[in-house]
Amino acid sequence: MDKKLDGKVYDNYIAILKHELVPALGCTEPIAIAYAAAKAKEVLGKMPEHITAYCSGNIIKNVKGVVVPNSNGMRGIEAAAALGAVGGNADLNFEVLAQVTQNDIEKAKQLVDNGFCTVRLAKERDNLYIRIEAEAGSDTSVVEIEYEHTNITSISKNGEILYKKEEKLKKTDAPEIDKSTLNVRDIIEFANTVCLDEVRDLLKRQVELNTAISREGLINSYGAGVGKLLYEMKGDSLSWRAISLAAAGSDARMNGCPMPVVINSGSGNQGITITLPVYEYAKTWNKTEDEMYRALIIANLISVHIKRHIGNLSAFCGAVNAACGAACAIAYMYGCSYEQICMTITNTLCNIGGMVCDGAKSSCAAKIASALNSGIMAFEMAVKNRTFRPNDGLVGKDIEETIENIGRLGREGMRSTDYEILNIMVGN
């Protein structure tokens, strides 16, 4: 197809998809800790005798209650750091724990019991910050991650800096992309005109991996079994079937299932929330594979667009922006206009926007179900040209202002909420 967008914008959108849609094994916050610990061991050149993990509040919040993948049920920062140091492979990035063995798990458990890792709160840092200090005899190594889950910004050994990212490049591990170019009109135009062969493999992998973990969540029992329950009770309804499939994937992922998922905005739960409803609606509506892929482009990029205004980690639950993206993709497959897709965004964000994130754990599946229920209702309202008006709460004069308003709420307005959630979770 001819490229109707400016060439730089087109190429940038391709780059954003390639950067965002990568596979990850388990919840990305414990994975980021395991990755940093594996890298610190690699730099040290030997197995550490002790690790100190300095983590931002949001990292602590998101690791506290979730099962570390390939750990036989271990939870927490100490477990993630120990397992990363013992059996992690830093070359695998988000799949750092893919190769751990049962012996690695047993050794990591012993290390945790023996106080191998000390956790400290890193104050006055970005919401996504990890510093791993590893020690063995007189040797030390330090690895810092900031802003994104695998974005290493500093490495040192025995006090000597081996690598330090330039300040202007610190905020991303992909400085060549520019998310500020994202807007709803161009996203739709890009989805309509992109040569699918440039992103087909990315989207195919997203569908294959995320539907596989959803099936696992439906077949076996994980956590509270939200998805399985909804499927058994309401699976005859297309909307609830789509919702239950996404929730089932989260059930499995939050409770230790070692299967990889393709993430969005650094989150596997957001990747699952985006993928499963689009897949189920496309299948039920007899859409072609190409039609489904174009809809998935809408879902992925709109979710990234909303999320970039909120920030990587905050008190604003990321299931909301992901569900909004999925609802827009459903609207796109239904044949809705640009205006109706904008209504879908407004109706979703101005309904459930502000649902709090109290860490990664089993209840994420229920939050995904609630967000998707809101998103699908928003789509159904838009089909009837029903939407909230400018100045109704956070509704702006146009869709981009509405998205900015919601972003400000999540980024600035919910800071104190985030602080209190963390205090409650750590018992302060």
C-alpha cells in the first residue's frame, strides 16, 4: 500500500511497535530486578556473596505480591534478585529467567533464607528505578536501571564506571523512537495504510503467545481464577467471553505461569488486555487475519499513546489504557468512524479512568475484566453516537486534550495516592 503518512512518522510508528511488542517471561517488575542482578553477576565475574537492591516505591509495590516466573512460587524482590543472580541470563533481557533449572531454584531459596539480598527503598527517584549492588570478597559491581524495565543507565565495577548513558538519552532504551508523534488520527491512518509485512511477525507472535497463556489460564487453576469463572458463567456472550479470555491470561501470568507473553508499555497484563478481546471479536465476526492485525495496530498504538502521558509506573492502573486500546480496535473492526473511535476513548477514560494500581498480583485479572467491560460499553455507546461532552469532568475540547487530561490525572494528581498505597502495603 502507498504510504499516506509522512515518511518519518510512518517509520517512527513501525519503530514504536517493534520496541513495544517484545516477549517477556512473567511480570516485568520482578523480571527487571532479575535482569539487573544477572547483569551485576556478569560484571562481577563471579557469584555474589550478597546483593543490595535499591528500588523505587512502584517497583516494590509491583513485586511484593506477584510470583516470580520459573521460581516454584517464590515471591518478592529478594527472590527475583537471587534467582537472577543464580540462574539468570542477562542476554535474554525480558526472558532472563527462561533457562533456570530446579537446582537454581533450590539454591535461590536457600540464599533468600540466608539473607542473601537486602532491599532498600530508593527515595526521590523516578517511579521505575532499580540499583543492584553486588559484592564478592573485595570486589563489587553496580547496575542501575531507570525509566524502562531493561534500560540500563549505569554499570560499574570496583568503583570504576564501565558504562554510563548520556543524560539526554537516559529516559529510554530506544532513543530513536518518538512517542510524542502519536495521535489518534494518524494512528488510524497508519493502521489503514501500513504494509503489514513490516509488522506481521510482531503481531503474529503477540497473538500466538498471548492466546496460549489465556488458554492455560482457562484450563488450569491460577490465583482467584477470575477468567475461568467468567468464562464458565458468561461465556455464551461475545463481550464477556472476550473479557474472560484476557482475565484468564492475567490469572496465569500473575500466579507463576512460566509461559512468555508479548508486552505493551512494558507490561504483560497490558499486552494480554489488548490482544485477547481483539482476537476473540475478530474470530467471531469472521474477520481476516489482515483485518485483525490492522485492528491490533490500533489497539497497541492507542494504548501506548495514552500510557505515555501517564508514565511507566503510577497509581493509575494500566489495564485502563490497554482496555481502551482494545475497545478502539473493536470499534475499528466494526467499521466505526474516526469520530466514533474518539467517542470510545472518551467514554472509557472518563468512566473508569483513575482505577488504582496497588501492585501486581491476582486481583489484576479482575481489574482487567472491569476495564474491558467499561471499554466495550464505551464502544457500544459510540456506535449509537453517545458520548460525554467537553467539560464533563475531564473531557477536553478534543480527544487529544482529553487524553492529556487523563495523563495529568495519572501522572500528577495520583502521586499522593501512589504514596499512600505504598505506605499501606509496607505497613507504615
